[in-house]
Amino acid sequence: MAEFLSLAQAMEATMRDGDTVAMEGFTHLIPHAAGHEVVRQRRKGLTLIRMTPDIVYDQLIGMGCAEKVVFSWGGNPGVGSLHRFRDAYENGWPNKITIEEHSHAAMANAYEAGAANLPCAILRGYIGADLPKVNPNIRHITCPFTGETLAAVPSIRPDVAVVHAQRADREGNVLIEGILGVQKEAVLAAKRALVTIEEVVDDFGPRSLNAVILPHWTVTAIACVPGGAHPSYAQGYYKRDNAYYKAWDKISRDRDGFLAWMQANVIAGGPQDFAKYARRLSAAAE
Amino acid sequence: MSDYTPSEMMTIAAARALRNEDICFVGIGAPSAACNLARLTHAPGITLIYESGTLATKPRVLPLSIGDGELCDTALTTVSVPEMFRYWLQGGRITVGFLGGAQIDRYANLNTTVVGPYDKPKTRLPGGGGAPEIAISCGEIFIIMKQAPRSFAAKLDFVTSLGHGEGGDHRQRLGVKTKGPTRLVTDLCIFEPDAETKEMTITSIHPGVTRDVIQENTGWPVRYAASVAETTPPTADELAVLRELHARTAAEHGKAA
């Protein structure tokens, strides 16, 4: 049963040191405000799972929250490298991290298998590629019906999934619109789910009969954090802040500059700081 | 038209390879520019699909990321990422996948993972993303890449996605039924696989480019097809549409949200 809490309370209720954490959002609805809360609460030893670790995980890695990263594409989209991710992996700063690397198809399948309560996912994948040589979690299985060899990866079953969505109603049902990524699968695969939202509404109003809704009994905690996906975007609310993505390259390039920025903008800040990015582009549900 | 850059020639030559009836899986960056140029010129009916789940999208400006709102706003429909990879890509619905990469070898295998040893990287690259399965599940693959001696490598440090493997019938021996890379467009020339060996072989040279320059920018001894054409230079219309697209994109992405 979803409980409406402050972001700090929601994080305390759902995430512990050493947890396996999936913060998802495929360029859209990335839970940045929640990421900042992880940093403020100084979680340690996390295994961070995400198809596309970008700024949100660069910040957690640089602040020493992570021990391992499971991913399929790690970069600052359209800009370049993740400097904190690389510094941790290549130089052990602020701590050594290990990686488990997959393809997008494998991770998407693995989330779906987790949501479906299966131990593994199978796909026609990785043929002729080198990743299976460096990732022992990519194995193969023979189809019992056709004899075809298929790739298998363990399903993803996080301790906690963290996602951002447009709206929740007062019961705590959550509506997601636009590019959906793997958020529904991540929430259903996880033991606990924290959802940050743009707004609480009395009624979702007119919507598609097939709207993507997470029923309140699949969500542990909801925190209303308007603007909480910034610098990514929320369809129908605000656009992606491409200038911020470009600026991050410079902010994150050296350790001292990064730490100073995190101190000023995250440690000394709070979820209310995201409100300045919040807006509603359209009145009706899209 | 005489005044165009090698990069514009590359994008335009790549766009021309796409057909109106193609269902195209689009990589971000240079592939995205070529695919949208094709849609805005000779192939208005082309279906563009991005791995963020946007199906039949018609972006007005080029996306900076694979999941910009513009892609969703202008799509016929948007599906989840698992559905995209399972039903649409693995399901065999895509006729052509359009990829770029950091390194390529003579058999058009691609590396976007790491330069140097995997555990002790000289340069850690973003990783494969969708490419490993795009490379095997799309009907055929077009690749667009600027040519340079280090990126056109005699040997890859890591094979992120399969091209023609070790050449010949290697794909079939691995159980892959799709064609793999059928065209590699660079800022200097166009390569296509040799019918037998599958080595990427030059079939067309862009205007003003010499064979010496091509060799200087390739890490293996390049081979030429029996007959080598000169690439048709960009038309006034192709250039105008491409430049307008880039201008709209720059104006859009310069703006803060």
C-alpha cells in the first residue's frame, strides 16, 4: 500500500546500505531528486542497476555510494564520458567499483523476467560479441523444443526500485506517460518501490483505456517532488535541460570541482530546490 | 553545388542508401542525422524507430539523447523498452539498422566498449547499448563513421557488435540469418562487403578524395571493388535540407529548459 511521505522519509523507508538499487528512466523521468536524497542520506555499498547510467549515477558514484554498477550503456548522452564513473572504475576514487556489463536487450529482458518472477531471461543475443567473455553472468541455454542456442542472463530483482512519474491519485495509484523505459518492470521486479511524482490529483481525468498505471499496492512510498526529474524531463510538464547535461561535463571533470558542486547543490539543498524547474506544458492528460 | 564539408557528404551519401519502404532502427548521432535527412528528402514514407520505444517518429529537430521528448511527441506510438527489443527488434520487424561506432575493422565488426584491455582500459567507451542485438536482428546494417587510422583499426580491442566476424560465411556459421553490414559510409568513400570474403571493399569515392588519403586514414591495406564509382556530390536540395535540420537543432538545444 503506497504511503505518501516526504522524500527523506520515503528514502529512509525503502533504501538501506548495501541494497541492490534500480533507479530507472530511459532519458525521460529520471529520478534525479531521489538520487540527491541518496547522497544526503549517505547510503553506502549500493549495487546500482541502470540501463543507461548517466548524470544521476555519476553523482552517486562520485559521492561514494556505489560498490558495483550493472549497466548496458554508460555515458552523458550526446555529450561524452561520465567522469566520476570512469575515475572510480579506472582509479578507484573515491572507492573502487566493479562493473557488470550487458546489452540493452539483455537488461530489458532481465527486468521483464524479474517482474514475471522468473529466475532468468532468455534472448537471441550477444552472438559474435565479446561481452560474454568478460561477463560470467551471460550464459547460454538450449531451447528444449528447437535445439537453438540462446543467451541467458539472471533476472533483475532489486531490493528497491526508484522511479519518477507524472501523477498519483490520492489512493497512490501512479500514472506514467510518454517514453516508458523499463520503469513498470523495475517496480514490479523490486521488493520495494519508491516513486517521486510531479503532482497529486483527485482524479487522473480523461486518459487512454490502456494507460500505464502502477496500482497503489505495487508501490511502497510516494513523494511528491515537482521538477524531480530535472535535468531529464517529464512529458507534459517540462523539457529536457540539454544545457545542464553539457555543463555537467565541466562540473564533473575534476574531483574538487565536483565535490564543491555537490556540497553547494545537493548536500546543502533539498527536494524543494527542484520546484523551480516544475511546470505544466499542457492542461489535459496526453 | 561545390561548397560542402566531408561530413555533409558523408551524411548525404548515407541518407541516399535508405529506401522509402524501410523500417529503420536509428542510432543516435550521425545515423540519426542521415535517417532524418532521408525522411525529409527522397524517403518521406520511411519508418524511423529509436530504441527508447518511439515507433514511426518524425522529429522536427535531431534529438540530443535517444529519448528526447521530441521523439515521443512526433511518434505514431511509444512502446516500453522491453517490448521494443523483444517484439520489434528480435521479432524481425526491422529492415535496416543504422549504427556508428568508435572503432571498426575490415569486416565491419564494431567496438564501442573499450580501447585497451577490458579490465585496464586505456579509454573506457560508453558500451554497446542496443548495438549487439541490432547487429544480428535487423535485416541489414548500414554504418556511418568518419575515417581515421585509429578508428579504422587492423584489430579491434573488443568486439561490441558482430559485423562479418572473421569474414566469409562466419555469420551463418554462428547461426545468424540476417545480412549484417551491407554499407559503410565515411567522409571519404563508401564500402560494401565483397561477395565472397565479406571484407569491406571500396565501391565509391567521394569527389576530390584520393586513394592515398583513404589509405592514410585506414589501419589495414584497403581493397577496391573491380569498378569504383565517384559519389554524386550533394545536390542543392540535399544540402539545404540538411543545413536547415542542423540549424533548427542547434537553435532548439541551445535553449535552457
